[in-house]
Amino acid sequence: MVQETYLITGAGTGFGKGIAFGLAELGKKVIAGVETMSEVSALEKEADEKKLKLQIEKLDVTSPEDRERAWSWDIDVLLNNAGISEGGSLVDIPEKQLRNQFEVNVFGPMLLTQQIAKSMVKKQRGKIVFMSSVSGLMADPLSGPYGGSKFALEAFAESLSKELQEFNVEVATINPGPFLTGFNDREFEAWKRWQDNPAERIFDYEKLAFPYEQFDPEPVIKASIKVLTGDENNYRNVIPKAMVSMIKKRQKELWDRKTDESLGERHELVQKSFDIEPGTTAVEGIVNKVKDIL
């Protein structure tokens, strides 16, 4: 049997790197796509130190040239993991950042997927996995740009799964919750790159932080590898699974919500963004709740 080839985009850091290295540790043939040449060098050095064998390539998903080069690779399993998070209110975020959010998280991955999917159709086999987010299933204040991109990705993935099923090509999504990789905290520092007039903003972003306690990322890496290798065959994979009930509750609440509900009151998650410390872990969150009770 021919060994399957796994392409992981956004493999320079976070989940992507962990998944690429994890697959390599299992002896899988892995192509790790990273955004810049400096990341290629850094990842090659780290892989050598860990004695891991994997192919590391520059693959900026927003680059037509990089995408075209990737189409020449014979890919059996694609993980669209590359992504960024632009935080901020939807009435404050500059146009450049809002457009870039969708270029990186939606258009780049989908355009990369097109030709790879066609190759899979010709082979009558393959798997395409989108690294989505719980933010693609429920929208939070101050994360609208990121959540909007993930909602769009969810729609693309669902449509693609129905289009490709007759060609024996599987499609799945992975929906991580709040995990401490630095990704979420960087989202709430994205405003530092804005070229706008701070006096016109409706929020003071220096006082805001990511409004959730965060978990150790290792479970996402292990669960993602199971999805990619076929040990898990659910279409949607929320991690941690304990968040599923909260997500469904949040979705259901929208059917009953009134437009004038809670007008004049600050939303609880906006308030939590003011109150919480950046990088707060789930363990610290539990300790703080106990302290409040006592």
C-alpha cells in the first residue's frame, strides 16, 4: 500500500506544528507548510533536533505562486490549518485588517483546496479537514472579524462535503475551544497594528483581553491526528467535547432573542474582557471562582 501524504498548512507554530510533528512521530509522510522562509529554517532545525523526518515547504496560502507549487504535490490528506485572528469591534476594525482576516482564513485556504480536491476526485479518494473553531459556531463580541471568517469556513466546508461525497472524498472540521497557544491573546493585541484614529474608537483596547480561561493545547493535537488518520470519523469535532452543550445552548438562544433585549447594558463577555488577565488558564479560572465564593 502506498503511504499517504499529509499536507499541514500553518505548521510553523501552535496546533499546526504540533500536529505535523505528531504525524511524523507516527511515521507518516508529512509536508509542513509554513508562511515564510525563516519559518522553514527554524522548523527544519527543530525537526532535526527531534530526529523527525518531514518535508518543510514555504506555503503562504494567500500567495498564488505558493498555492500553484503546492498543487504539484500528491496530497492524500489536507489540513487547512493556516489562520490569523484579528480582534476588535466590527465598527472599529480598519478595512485592511478586516479584508486580511478573510484572505488568510477563508479565500486562501479555499483556493488552495480547489486544485487539491480535483486531484483527489481523479483518484477517487482523499480527505480535506478544515481547522475551524468554536468561534465558527457561536459569535462573541470583540471577535467578530475572526468569528465571521470561521462561520464562512464552516459554510464552505459543509457545502464541499456534500459536493465531494460521490467522489469518495471525505471532509471534516475541527473546532477547538479556548486553548493557550498564544493565538487568542494575540487576537486582542491586533489593534496595535491599526492605522486609524484611536479617538474615534468605541472601545479602549489597551484595557481588553481574551474573555475566556484557556486550556492546555495537547488534547487538540491528539484529537486532530485521530481525525486526519481516520481513527475518528465525525464530520464536526469540537474540542473539548464538554463545550458542545454550551454551543448548542448559545445557538438555540438566538431563536428566542429580541432585538431590544438588554439594550443599555454591557454584554457579559465585553465586561469579562475588561476584567480578565491575558493568558489566564482554566486552572487559574477555577481558583479565582473558588476565591470569589470564599
